[in-house]
Amino acid sequence: MKISIKGIGVLGGFGCGIAELEEALNAGKSSVSTVVIKTTAGDIDVPAFLANADMLESFVDKRNLRRIDHYTRMALLGCYLALEDADMLDVDRGHMGIVVATGYGATCNTFDLQHSVITEADPFCSPTQFSNSVHNVAATQISILLKELGPNLSVSHYDMSITSAFSSACQWLQEERVETVLVGGVDEFCKILGYFWHCLYNAGNEKVDFAGKKSPEHAIIGEGANFFVLTREKEAASPYGFIEAVRMGNFERKGINLPENAAFFIGADGYSGCDDKYESFLSEKAKVASYSHLYGGIPVGMGFDIAIAALGNKAGTVFKSAESPIYNQGRLDVIEHDEDLGSKRICCLKLGAGGSFGWIGLNRSNF
């Protein structure tokens, strides 16, 4: 049984909502912000793709957001946008499951909490800060504000988190445990990650060229959320298409069985050490695209690729890629201009740390 994508909610460095994601795809770029980080050696400037969650106040009363941090606000806004897109905000959603993926978790609150415990004389930390630091805080707040009592799962599997979350969501639907699943991912920028980027790409304190090879755009740290409303509707056509397969494994132990007649959206982020391995698993002249230059290096970046694939299904188009950030040698056909999707399916492929891999296949047709 194929799973129908009924709604999408996204926010990131490109903006907020699917319309602004499409604008960024057409423009081929997103706005890069600069974060100032204080260090013992002086201030450093770090580029970042930052997300704005202010739009959440149009869905949730401000009083209910007083103790909710930026990480959870991004997740909540992604959920509300997905439900709004699916026209399910104010209707009976039936028995709905919630799956939230995250690679880093609530990093800002976690590090702030640790800092307060280490440096402050008071042995007791802030209860609010503690509750906002745990990995399942986003999924908890989503359930509370949406008043959903169905199964609720938080997944933390670093750069395989999205694949793991979609695997669980599809399994729930196939088992008919739920009628609908709200599934997606969220990760936030924190200054410790920013400092890591600085050490990795600018350790010698040379001037950084954001467009150059020394600090590739796809490796600039990003943040944001991507959520999807999935159902098991057996309609002949769905605007965003259908999920036809979710696969995970380890490419160091055995190969990757990839679908045929597919355009491949590759998750190159500059951090997993696998950007130069994609070429080894794709067939000669395979159609490939990469969009991480729009949302940055982020563990749940695969969710944005799924959103772009779904938009491509709706428009019948494969959107133009960035210049390929992977080792290619001309073997692969990088999609440099918008192309007609035709009968091709789309495969979102992510190679991760330790030989892990995950891919999710999408198709326009339910047949």
C-alpha cells in the first residue's frame, strides 16, 4: 500500500511555508544570516541558515507560548502549516499519530542547562529549562496543543532520523493503528555548532568565502522544521504523490538497492564524510539534484528534500539543482535546469555516518 502525502509544512533559511520554498527553488538561493559568537580569542562571525517561527502566533495564543522555546516553536509551526495545507486544522482528524525526528534535539536549552549547573552556585536548575531540554519536548507540546491522544514517538537517529520516522509512520498506517500520521523533523542552530563550523572550515582564521570551496554553501549550518500529513487514502491521484518505499541499511555491509527510472535527490551536507560516495552507488548518467544549499547542513535535511520532491510531483517538474556538491567526474547528470518529471519517480537518498543509508521513494501515481 502506498502512502498519500496530504499536506506539507516547512520553514527554514528559505522562509516559511511551501510558497517561499518554491520561490527559493526558482531563485536557486536562500538568505544567509551571520551569527556573532564570543570566544576567548575574540568574536567570530559564522554564517547560518536561520528560521523565523513568528508566524506561529497566528495559530496559537501567545499565552500558550510563554514557556516554549525556539526549537519547539519551529516544530509546532511546521505541524500547523502541514495541517493547514491538508485542510485539517478545524476538522475531526480521527485517530492521528505523531512522529517527530531530530538529529540534535533541543541543543540550545541542553547546553544552557549544563552551563547553569556548572557555573551557578544554586545546585537546582530551572524546571522550565530542564523540561525544554529533553528530546521529546517537541512531540509532547504538539500533542498538548493539538489535543491529540494517539501514539506519539520521538526519533533521534542523527542523519537517519527522517528515514526512521517515516518508516514508523508508514508502518502505523499499514497496520491501521491510525488514520493519519503527522510526521516530520526539526533541528536548531546553536552557537556550539557554529563554533564547530568555524573550526572545520576556518580553523586558520582566513577570510571565509561563502561561495567558495573552503566553506561550501551546503555545509553552512541550518535550522528549521519539515512536517507532513500522511494518510492511507486509496485515491488514484494525490497532489503531492505517494510514498512507495522507505529503506534503510548499511552500505559497508551490503549494497543499496535503488529504484529504477528515478531522479535522485542526494542529501549532501558536508558533515557526514559521505559526499564523495554518492557517485559510487548511482548508475551511469543518473539524474541527480541537491538542494542543501537552500536549507544548509542539518540532520533532518532529508525532510526538505521530501518536501521538494512532493512539490515536484504536484508541478510535474524536477527543480534545478545546485552545482553538484558531490564527487562526480561527469558520470552523473546534474539537473541544471527545471526538467519535466514525466513518468520518473523521485528517490530521496541520504548516505550517513558509519556506512548508514536511507532512501525514500516517491511516485506521482498510485498504480
